[in-house]
Amino acid sequence: MWQRLLWLIIKELQALAGNRQGRLLLVVPVLLQLLVFPFAATLEVKHASLAVYNQDAGAASQELVQRLAASATFDHIVPMRSHEALRDCVDRQCALLAVVFPQDFSRALAAGRPATLQVIVDGRRSNSGQIASAYIGQVVAAYQQERAGPGPQLSVRNLYNPNLEFQWHVLPSLVAIITTIGCLIVTALSVAREREEGTYDQLLVSPLTPAYVMAGKAVPGVLVALLQGGLIAIAAAWAYRVPFGGSTALLLTSMASYGLALAGVGLFISSICRTQQQAFLGVFSFMVPAVILSGYVSPIENMPDALQWLARINPLSYFIPILKGVFLKGYGFADAWPWLLPLWLIAVATLSLALWRFRLHVE
């Protein structure tokens, strides 16, 4: 029986890599996302344009404008002559933010009175605008602190990512996302491909039990997850210099566990689809909500209670913290138990559900 299972696994791998389209499907998405994702998927704001309407022209406003122009966030200062020109500039998106200095700004500061500085944010780019406005607040706060003389100073230390390198945040998560795509597609297309090629009935009358057939379909998906995830992890550590201080055994174990959880989802999708096109649609119908609910885009704690419950049964919600822990925190098995155990439970649940659906179809 084990030899027959091995033959089934080899058959699945040959069907996957036996044609040019299958090989491209395994390699091209990995390379493209590895080259594009670390640079494109960033929340940092750099080289933005800032519109300045300075009605004051005093020493204080001039110094603040110079400080803003010297920051890495704004490399282009657009001077404005009127409120109408300022509004038109924001409407045409020639500037991410606009700063308005009132006429008595410098005189109010010199007299010790409060001075108002207006910052106008383009709400169509709300996330970038809020980040850039926070940079302006830091520049103004530093200027005010220098004017008031020495006082309490805030010392900020960033643990695990001292320089807030955004690639250190993206690349561990990219291991999970690439693994999700590869494993889901391989497993979801397996049974649907058998139906389209007319070999599904032959598989049902083979000596293999439904459990062995499911295992033969799941193992290639797990192997693809290990291969693609391993390539991304090696590239992150060697090409992008993301620190790797954790356990390699834990990394491989978590990849295999996550691959088993995804294999159950993919096989369940495949068991209810009759064509490979339907299976593709099922994969993306699962993957997009899974990424959104994983905490990668926004914290799970900020979601409504109903979505937080969905996030708790999302395997990606547990795999990403393990990856970040292995890369940035030096996790070992003892540190990863709070995320590794739920991942195993989800794998058992998804594989059991897929096996039940497969047996139901056989009957």
C-alpha cells in the first residue's frame, strides 16, 4: 500500500512538472513577487511633494519650511500664492500634503503666544497622508523643543527591527503568501484535473483507500510549499539581509504544518469543483480573505469581533507570527507553541473535512 501511495505521489509530481505551463506556474510567481513585493509593498512615505502657502514670510516660518525640505520625506516643496492655487494643487494631486502658515505665525511665536499651523491632507490617499503629517508633527515638535530650551527628551528604541526596515516586515510575510499560492493551486487543481482528463473513475476503482488517495494528493502540495517557502526564506536571508536568528527545524516544521492545513483547504475546494477553472476561482475566493484576516494588512485587534473569530480559524494568522519570530526574534520550538499548536489543529480539521467530502463523493 505504501508503494502504491508513493507511485501516486510521483504521478502527481509528474503531472505538475511534466509540462511547461506547470513549471512556469511554480517558478514565475515566486521570482516576480520576490523581486517586486519587497520594494512595492511598503507603507513608508518618501520623496513626496509638499505644497506650502506661507502668508507669514517671517523667520520662524522660513526655518520650518527649510527643515521640512531637508527631511527625507519631502524632496519637492511647491510654493503657493493663494488658497485657490493651493486647493487646485491638492485636487490635481501634485502634492500629498499642504501646509498653511498664517500671517502672524512668527510674531505669535516671538511673543510667546500659541501659533496655529494648518496641515491639509489629501483624503484620497489617507494612509500615506497620515504618515506624512506625522513626519511634519515631528519636525514642528523638534523645532518647538529647541526654542523652549532643554527639557525632557524621548528616547525610542525599536526592538527586533532597530532601523524600521520595511523589508524585514515584508519578506517573512512573503514566505507565507507565496506558500499559500503554490500549495493551494497544486492541491485544488489535483482532483479537478483528474475529472477533466477522465482519470477520476480509474482512481476510484484503484486499490487505494480514500485516505491514501487524499494523502497522495496532499503530499505534493506540501512539498511545493516547502520548496517555494524555502527559496523565499533563503533569498530573504542572503539577498535582502533579513536577520535569521531562529531555528531552521522550526521553520521547516511550521512550513510543513501550514502546507498540511492548506492542503486540506485545497482538496476540499477541489472536491466540490468539476473543472480547473472553478478550482482557480475557489482558490482566490479563499486566499484574498485569508490574507486580509491574517493581520498582515491591519492588526487583528482592530477588526470587529465577528472578523476576529474568523481570523482565529485562519491558518495564515498563526503562520506569519511564527515566521517573524523565527527571522527577527530567534524563536525556537518553546517560543512557537502558542501558534504552532493551533496550526496543527487547523490542519487536522481541514484534512478531515476534505476526507469526509471525498468519501461522500465516492459513496
